[in-house]
Amino acid sequence: MKKLLSTIVFAVIAMTGQAQPLLRTHIETGDVEGHLDGSVAVYKAIPYAAAPVGDLRWKAPQPAKPWKGVLKAEDVAKWPPQPEKSYVKYDMMSEDCLYLSVATPAKTAKEALPVMVFIHGGAFRTEHYGGDLWQSLARRGVVAVSIEYRAGALGFMAHADLAKEADGHSGNYGILDQIFALQWVQRNIRNFGGDPSKVTIFGESAGAMSCHILCASPLAKGLFRACISQSGAMMNPMNSINQQVAQMYGHMFMTQLKKNSIAEMRQMDAKELTGDYSFQLCVPIVDGYVIPESIYNLYEKGNYNDVPVLIMHNSDEGAVDFDSVSVEQYEQNFRQLPGKWADSAKVLYPGTTAEERLFSMRDFTRDVGFGWPAYAWATKQKQTGKSPVFMAYLAQKSDTTVYAKGNRRGAAHADDMMYLKGAFDGKADKFPQEYKVSELMQQYWVNFAKTMNPNGAGLPQWPLFEADKPTVMQFNNGATLIPVPNQERIKLIDSFMTFVRTGK
């Protein structure tokens, strides 16, 4: 049936005289063939590295093996090993997971289109590149790539014995995968009609945090020229886990599994290592190699990859975490803060009624986890960098979200994905406001990839970020400029983070 449909498509193209997208090309490991999806060619699973199995488990990624004949990249690769959910079971997973997708509108390999490389979220534990192949953005004139990386213990476990194998550092294998994928893009994307000098990385949640790490890592220097962060940054000092602490967690994990060596752990089934959130420190660490020191310090010193950035977070990020908050939950949350900070926070995040407690806890989650890190990134880069900084705030409420719990007031965590993936394309009559926001966001994002500036014909003007002026682009029933949202709360958190870092 697929062959019949393909024959029909090619026949129609031949009769109309329209050039077809690039459906077959050659890369460093062999010939590869995609499939037609409207006006773009989609290659769903191209191996960019060798399978990280056996002795390659917990090692830096290695080159993919070449193949003979034509690799038909028609189906997405399996999910990286992770805890089961209703929509992903173990038979859908494989440790052989280092693949990427390419969606290209190019008709020849000579078009030199801008490239957008997406890094998915999932708390560095879960999710999959294959849900986001980005045909929606590719149709607007970019080559869109989505990459997979190792997650959970397989991607982020550190251990002293692993450090002995790798010049003194361990962990961060998932970030090394991302860097390896970007290096693959530099070597191969021309063959899909892309320009390796015009790469923009973008990501959501843990993917956005990954983008921030790549902006800070010397290993990623020169691999991209711009960055878009959606709900994620690495400025919180409590995120700065050093290698010594991380290796202690790795040793505890080995003891928990009743294993005596890394060799024994390499013989284990991946399911035993990644199921049920058994490993407790699935985070990037300050290892002196991938991440030389805390990212806040790197930005304070101006020691990072200074590229144009577009930084966004959402208005109701915490709606995915809470549908009700008890008095005890509310009090316990603020008891964790030193006295004067707790008192000040409870004024700004009141909890007299059940609704107040719910909204305050959601807002506290938003501001500590997303709002303040975005603000800190933007302000530090303005102080120590030279490249443009743009800020955005997604506040569009939609009843179509699948991520949030009840009583939503705006955009929940991950709602941005709906608008950028084209979930409302062709649905202007049914979802007029969502459609409007989706059109605006997609075009701003693509403009940024094309010119390192989101502005373009027919769009509301978006100025460079200035903390004391209304320069944040709010997406809500359109696009309008606002000051830094939730400023009073952000300032309190900023002063608390200073206290955590300095004791003052």
C-alpha cells in the first residue's frame, strides 16, 4: 500500500511539474531515504551514533556504523529505556536509541536552509524524540531535526570507576549524546539542504535546560549560532551538583542493586536500571568537563557560548503538578525556607483559602522553577554578553491541553508544544485564539532561526529584552508587550538565590 501511494504521489508531481522534496540523500554512513509528508521530506530514524550497549554503556557516544544499500528511515526508533507509562511499554524501548529525525522542505542539497535542532524534555528521565518531528516548522522554510539522547541512570549516572575510564569525569552521557548529535548535524545537514553555519537549538523543559547547558559548555562551542529555551534554565544554585556528590549517588545505586562493579552493572538489563525511578540523581552535573563550573558562575564571568537567545516560560507551569493543596502541604512548603524568607513568601503567595493555596503553590512552582531562572539567564547575558536577548511569556489558556489538571488560568507546562507543533493548523474556525497564537509563535521562531531576530513583516514588533521596560512578548489572544511578569515575586526569589549562593 505504501509503495502504491508513493507511486501515485510521484505521478501527480510529474504531471503538475512541481519539484519534490529531497526524498533520498547520502550521509557519512550511507544512503538514506525518507518519505513524503505534504510539502516536506521526513526521515524518521537516522542513527547518529553507535548503539550505547554492552561495553559502550556509560561511555561517550561513538560513531555510527556504516551500512550497505539504502536505509529507509520510515519509522521512528524505539524509546530510550525509562519507567513504563500508559502510552509507553517496555517492548517499545531499546538501549539502542541514539537516532535523530530530519524534516526538510529542500528540493536539492544546495539550498542552504536554516536548521532548527530540537531537544525534548522529560526531566532527563523520560519521553522520546519521535513525538516531535517538526513538519509544521519545516514547511515554513527550515530544516528541522529532532534528536534522542540517553535518559535516567543510563544517561546521567556518575561513578568513581567510570571516571577512571574517562580522564577523571563521569556522568552527563545524555549531554554528550546531544553534543555528538550536533556534531553530526555539522557534518551531514548539507545533504538535506541545510546550512551548518545556521543552526538554532531549541528545547522544552529538560530540553530547554539542555540548551542552556550547551550554551555554557565549551564542548558545544561553534555547533550552533542561536538558542531558544522553552520553560527551562540552569541558573538555580541548587541545580549545581558536583561530581563528587554525583559519584556518591552512583555508588549508592550500585549498592542498592547489589552489584560489585561497573562490569556487573553493564551486564544488567536496562529495564532494571531505569524502571520506577530507581536512580535518584538523573541530572546533569558540574563535572569540570561538559560543565566546567556552576552555570550561574559561568554567566557571571561571561565564560559561555555567547549566542542570540529567545527565552520563554508559561503562565501556569504548576498546573501540571497540583489540583488541590492542603493546609499542611502549603505550610510544609514554606517551612523549608529560612524564617524571614518564609514570611515574605507567604505574603506574596497567600494560602487563606483552598483556591489561594492551589494557585499560590502553582505560582511558586512557576516562579522558582521557570520564571526566575529565565529572568536570571536573560539579565546575566545582558550584563556579560554581546548577543541579542529576547524574552517571551505564554499565557494562552486552552481547553485542549492534555498536560494540566483542573482550574487552569493560563498556559500549563508543555502547552507551548501544541502551538509550535501546529496542533491548531487549519483550525482557525474552531480555535481562533489558539490558532492566532500558534501562527505567531511559529513564525517568530522560524524568523529567529533564519535571521537571529524574531521580527518580520506583519508581526508585532519585538524589542530586545530590558528588565525595566515592557519588552517581554506575551502570547495571549495574540501578542503584546508586557514588563517582566510577576516582578515582585521574581525579585524576592532573586534575593533568596543570592542568599543561597553567598550567605548574604
